[in-house]
Amino acid sequence: MPTSKILPYDVIIIGAGINGCTAAYYLSQAGLNVAIVDKTGIAAGGSGAAGAFISPKFHKQGPLKELMDEAYAEAMTFYSTVLASQTLLKPLLHISQDDSEEPIYLEHSAIVDARSACESLAHGIDFYLLDVQSPTYHDNQWHCEDLQSTYLVLTIGAYPKILPIDYVGLRGIWGHRIDVTTSTDVPHIYHQFVSISPTMKEGVIAIGATHDVHYSPFDSSATYDIESGRTLLLENAAKTLKLNNIIILKDYMGLRSGSNDYMPMLGSLVDTEATLALHPHLQHGKAVDPKEFVYYPKAIMINGSGGYGFVLAPYLAKRLKEYLVDEIAMDETLSPSRYFPRWAKRKKG
């Protein structure tokens, strides 16, 4: 809650999902004084509803596949060591939806208890239940109500932006998963139409999560139909494995964020107004080196992980730590600024 005096930090992280909590963990372990801020709680959004499976991206060679392979390797080490009590190591059977390819059996895979993992990573780090609307920067510090910091890190997913950065390309992905009991033995993780997996709780199976890009919790005219969501999950699961004597125990729902080009985001944020004032010809399609853009001082975003949030979180958090602590440059191909030139050109119209 807000306090009566200014509380100084090295870093304020807004967003307490897996990206925010993992970033806080890495930065805190490196000796920085970190605060986490969220308006609803730790893992109260998309991360709490995630399937939280740790596996690589199958097929489709290219930059994303290469990134995912590296992130998967780091994630398996991270979760099996740092979060061993929240991680269940299980083989995974990946089956193509149209049976056009041979199934892939992956010996090394895992499922993470999403909420308790985030809570464990945030343990011992100052947490504030705040709805930050408009952080401000003055006197070389970011100010979020009574909190101030040198750096501001946004890990807010597809929820409303708190800085004027409309150029950032994000897709809201509504997710729904369920925990059930069943008399059917589930010895490993199945991935096909949905995922079916054992969990850390004896006898409890996780099914999900769905990927619905049409429903938005910000559309007041629509209400999510939980019963239909459950039916869809069970119907899709049945295409892979016959589950007998199912009892639904709990629903988990939340909004995840995917980028328009499917690559995750890690990088500084463009001050659109200042940049267009300095380079008005951007609106006519003229190329400008991103190094010439005007950026918000010491503000960084981690976002756009889509359905691979738990796989990518340790990778992105470690790169953030390397940038802030070890002064290693961030990967420019992941910068959110990659969306700015096209947005600027469209804005003219």
C-alpha cells in the first residue's frame, strides 16, 4: 500500500507474473534493491493460468526456434535447481494435430506449479499491491506513487499500457486451464490439441491451456463462458487420451500476451512524441537508425512471450541482469522499438 514517505529502489518492476518475478529474482540475487508492483497480486493474471510447461519449440527452423532452444536449455536448469520443489520433471510426448508427422518423445521436460513458482521467486523482495496508472520520471528517478527507482521495468503483458507506447505490437491471448482428477494413468506430458499433464499434487491432472485470441476481459459486452471453456478443454483432451471418471477441481484463467511477429520483447521503450518531433520524416517512411530514436530514460520492457512465458522468463531475466549489472548490451532483435517505424508511418494516415 502507499506509504507516507518516499521509498527508494534501484529497480521497480511493474507486473508480478513469471517475467516480473524472475527478473526480480535475478536482479535481487545480483545485489540490486528491487520492488515488485502489481494491482491484483502475484501470478494473478496470465501467468497464474498458464500451463507452465518447459519444452522447446518444435519444428519451424529460424531465429525463434534458435532462441527457444537456448531458452529451453536455460529454463530446464533454472527450474530444476532454483525451483526444484515447484517443478515436476517428466518426459513429454508431442503429437502433431493432423498426424502428418511422427510423434516426438522428449526425455527432458517439466511442468512448473505456476503460482507457487512466482511466489517463491518473489519471496523476500518488497511487493506492493498498487494500481500504477502513470509513472513519472524526474530528478533522474522513476516515481510510482511513493516508490522511486533508477530503473523501471514493465512486465505487464497484454494488460493496459501505462506509458504512451501504442506502437508496441501485442496480441491478447485468453487462457483457460483446469485441474482434474481421473482414474486414467497419465505417466508423462502430452502435447497435441491441448496439454495433458500430471502435476505436483498426487492424483491431480492439468489440462490446458486454451489459446483464445477473440475474448478480451476488457470488452464489457462479453462475459467469458467458463462452462464452454471447460467443455472445449475436455473435448480437445479426449482427442489425445481417453480420461475416465473426471472430476473438475479448479479453473485458472488469465490473459497472456503474444507479439505480432511471435518473437519476445526485451529492450528500451521509444518516446514516440519526442522521436517524431526529432524525426518527422519517419511518418513518410524514411528509415532512421533505431539508435537515433528518443527513448524513455532507463525504462525497459519484457513482454510478448505468448504461450512460452515460463520457458522464456529465465532467459530474458538473465539478459536483463546482464544489461543492468554487467553492462552487456541487450539483443537489438528483441527490442520493442522494432515495431515503431511501421507504426509511425501508419500514424500519418
